[in-house]
Amino acid sequence: MTLKNLERDGLAIREVFPEVPPRVEYEMTDLGRSLLLPMQGLVNWAKDNWGHVREAQSTYDGK
């Protein structure tokens, strides 16, 4: 379902090859590739702050 949604949103292209067994390949579109830099920022934030998030979760769960 996720790949279909990415295709629907214009972030990926699906190519079906008429082979046995069937083969399908997905490729990111230019629009999809434009998300790489913003997503890297999110990954960097998560790496930098994961310890704080875990600490907050532990404090919350300990209540």
C-alpha cells in the first residue's frame, strides 16, 4: 500500500516487466528526490536527540 501511495503522490514510478515470474521496479521521481535533503535533516535531528527522547519516555513511563 505504501508504494502505491508514493506512486499516487508522484514520488515514485512503477515499471512492470512482462516476465515469468513477474518483476516490478520502482524509481524515485524528481519530486521524490527533492525530499532527500529535508529527510536527511530529520534523520540528523533524530540521531542528535534520540537520547533525550528515550529519557523523556522513561520519565513518562515511570509515572
